[in-house]
Amino acid sequence: MKFTIKKTIGRARLGQLDTPHGTVKTPVFMPVGTQGTVKAMTPEELLELGAEIVLGNTFHLFLRPGAEIIHQLGGLHRFMHWERALLTDSGGFQVFSLSKLRRISEEGVEFVSPIDGARLFLSPEKSIEVQNLLGADIIMGFDECIPYPAEYEYAKSATERTLRWMERSKKAHKSSDTQTLFGIVQGGMYPQLRQESIDGLKKISFDGYAIGGLSVGEPIEEMLKVLDGLNPSMPTDKPRYLMGVG
């Protein structure tokens, strides 16, 4: 992937992502195709609307039909009948949204399937393996999405664990020639933790940086405060992805 900044006005940026499946002009709204389809819409309708990139959900595609099946069928692009750019999340959001069905350890997260009660395990290595099989143009490191509200000690522990998981995600990534890996900033609503998170991610070095743990129930003012605090520390030459917000 190549990212080019076309113009800046203050903190606003016009950019261009060149991926193996076409160009994405930023800022961009990314439709959500959680289980391999944008609900109630055909790929042709998405094209007519001018969509340049669609999101797929690693956790749900891992559940069914399974990453190996999608890979055998030619990858997620072919499975979805979508030839433009694709991004897959890592499953980290389900650590938040399925909090009653999971158990976190340093190694990863054990889930109880919301479909049939079966047990499954996602680690940074497994998340990256699944995303490599799916074949999206942009993939995410595995993170622990922090809920709102969250006590400082929990947020600190989760932020530090996410950094360790990000390092493991990068080491596990085997398709860097065709897939771009983004790191994810966590830290909850705590400026110091957000700063530690972005500093740690920059040391690991990623081709893009996502901001996670927002749009999880916090007031819009809190979200904007986090973004304003993070902005000066975000790499100026890399793409940014505001997760869960569009």
C-alpha cells in the first residue's frame, strides 16, 4: 500500500491510499460488511454509491464460514464479489462487545461462541493468521478494546497488554507484500495512557495507525477530547483510521 497526502489545511488532510485492489481517497466513509456482506445491499449497489473500501469482521468470519473455507474459495474479495479495497478488523472489538462471553489472558482471549456455545480462542497470532487467509488489503493488529467507563488501573493494564499484542501481531504477519498492517491506539479516556500507547506503537512501527476504544458509549465531547490530545503525536505521513466511527 502507498499513502500520499495531497493537501493539508490546518489539521485536515486530503490523502490517497493505493491498494492492490484500487485507490481509496481519504477521508472516506467505510461501509461495514461484518459477515462478508453489507446488509440489505448488493456489491453492485455499493459500487453505484461510490464505495471505495468495505470492512469485514475477522471474528464473525472466523466463526462462519471459516477463514480456511474463504481462502479455498479465492479469498474474501472473491467470496464477497467485491474487487475494490477491503479492510478486516482483528476481533478486538468483540473483546468489548462480547464481554460476558470471553476470558482474557496474556496469551489471548477465549470466547464462547454466541452461535452455538462452542469455545474458540483468538490470540494475536491466530487473528493475523485468519486475516492473512482472508486476504484483505488492510488488516489490524489484535487489541483489547477498552469499555467506557473504565477504571484507570484496568485501562492501564489493557493498554500495556495491547502493546505487547501489537508487537506479536507484527511478528506473526506473513503477507506484508500484499497486506498492510495497522497498529491500534488504546488508552481509554486517559491522556497519559493514550500517549504511552501511540509512543509504543511508533517504536514498533506500522504502515498505518488506528484509534480504538472510541464510540463505545462515551459522550461525544470525551471522544473529541481524546482525538485532540492524540493528534499532535500521530505520525504525519501515515494513514489514520478512526475505528467504529466511520
